[in-house]
Amino acid sequence: MTNVASAQGDSASRREQTGMTHRERVRTALEHREPDRVPIDLGGTFLSSATPEMQGRLVRLLGLDGDPDPRFGRFDDRIQRRFDCDLRSITPARATDWGYRDVHDAPLRSATEDDLDAYAWPEPSDAALEGLRDEARFLHEETDYFVCASQIGMGIFELGCRLRGYEQILIDLVADKGFAHALNRKLLETNARLGDPYFGEIGSYVDMVLIGDDLATQASPYMSPDCFREMIKPYFEEYVASIRQRCPNAIIAHHCCGSVCQLLDDLAEIGIRVINPVQTRAHEMSPANLASKKGTLSFHGGVDLQQVLPHGSTDEVAAFVKDLIRHLAPGGGYILAACHTLPDDVKPENVVAMLEAALKWGAYPLRA
């Protein structure tokens, strides 16, 4: 395994030679130009993080001394500094309550259009915004990190699944389009109402906003591209436009697990510029296939969490990272990260191998 301190020193040396900050590095890559090295993310968004237990295992494995910097409360910054990670996260102080307990609850399963107005839709909360403006200002003005905000609500299709039930919402999209449109309009309005004060607080300080909506299974999107364009895409487009008004300098990223390849052109059309988490084992989502789809899109993620990180050897992890960089990093347009937040079944040695390989093989001009 590559010496971690040496890899970090090499990265710092490259930054000193180029004069490139973390923020400049990520912005350059997302503008489809080659920075000094491929940007690296662990803990920089709420969907590319690690559980507290996993963070503790990494700290112990790496023998990190001292305490985390309390100004970076979202993730143990000792790990991020050790590997020169480029992104930092800003997320709502409290989760939004949409009125369901779990995916089986579906409180609107039997609702009609007339019932939608009476539902207890969430309202903006000052408590959810507590301290966010100061935190965002600190990250923007006192650090050189690329600052990533998350949405305060939830994706329109995924909310429909939670509130209506997965089976019923898919039936609605075909057999009860009037109800589906009415529900999607309510979800858009509620997301916008929640987002206005949130993005109003932090919008001038953030570099990227990550929204999320799981539109796909491992094999394909939940619906045909034509159905997506008719029933979901218009609401996505309005939602993205509302965020861009409040966050004029932010790049909009979209999180979707599974095989989203068939919808990439549509997402790009509505202003999405980054796709996360790049689930490379899903159908049509191989690095080689996605390399031909970049266009205006960039990719964020890709390191396999289904087999390689939990079950592979450190050598297999390094080889996987090298292959990702070889396919997705030429010309910029790629941020290296795992396919999702790291669960506790991942080997910490493999996380270290992933980050070391990114530093080793991610320097431009690429050698991977």
C-alpha cells in the first residue's frame, strides 16, 4: 500500500506548484478542464460520507492524534485533511418530517385529489436553519474548500413513493395522471416553500447543491423515458430553477442510485451538471459506458460499494480506482468518491486504499 504521508505530501507539493486551492480544483474539474489532480471526496456531502463508527475505525487504523476540529462538525476533518479531500458539507440542522414513518407507511395511499389540500405538509422551521448561515459563511470565507449544500426536502418521485407507496405511484403515473400531476405539484410547491428560506440563508456561500431522487433500479429507470418526460421532468425543471435563483453561483448535482443512464440527457437539459453516486455495477453504468456520456455532465462517486469496498482486497480497490480514473477523469469532469455513504460493513483498509489510489493515480497528466 502507498505510504499515506508520502501521498499527502506529493499532493501538497502539486498544490504549491500550481497555486490551486481545493475550491479551484473542483470548479476546474466541473468545468471540464484538467486541474492539478482529480478532486477527492469523503464526507463532503451527506451522501458521500461515512457512519460515525466507520469514521472511528478509520481514525484508529490511521493512528490519527488529537481531536477533530469542532468547526467542521459534519465529519471528522482529521481524516479529510490526511487525504487532502476537497469538499465540505453544509446540511440542514434537522430532517424534514413528511408524515411517514417508513417506506411501508404510505399515508396518502388511498387519497384523492381533494384530500391533498388537507394533508399536513411540512412548513419551514427556524430551528432547521439554526447556525447554517454562520457555518456556510465560515466554510466559504475562511477555508478554500468546495462547499456543498444538500436539499432540505426530498426528490419529487421518491416522495411520491413514500407517501403513496411504490406500487400505487407507478400505477398513478400511467392510469391516474390527473392525481399524479396534482400530487407532484404539491410536492414541488412544498419543496420550494421549504427551500426558499434555507437557500436564502446559505445560497451566496455554496459552490454546489446536491438534490436527490432515486429514479432507477439496478436494471433500469422505474419508468420509461417518455413517462419521465411527461410526468416528472417538468417538476424537476421548476425545482432546479428555483434553487438556481437562490444559489446563483452553485452547480446543481443530482443523486440517483441505480441505472439512470437512459435519463442523463434529460437531466442535463434541466440544468443538472453533476451526477451522483455513479453506481457502476448497475446496468449501463460502467465507467467505460459513462465516459461517452459526459458532455456537459460530470460524475461524482463510482467506487463500488456492493462488492469492491466491502469484500475486495486492497489491491482490487486500487485497481478499481485506477480504472475509474482512466475512463472518467480525462478532460476533467470527475470527482472521485464511493458510490454512497460508507456503511459499517466496509473494510477501513479498503477506504484507505481508495483514497491512496486516488492520490497516486489522479495527478494530471494522468498515468492511470
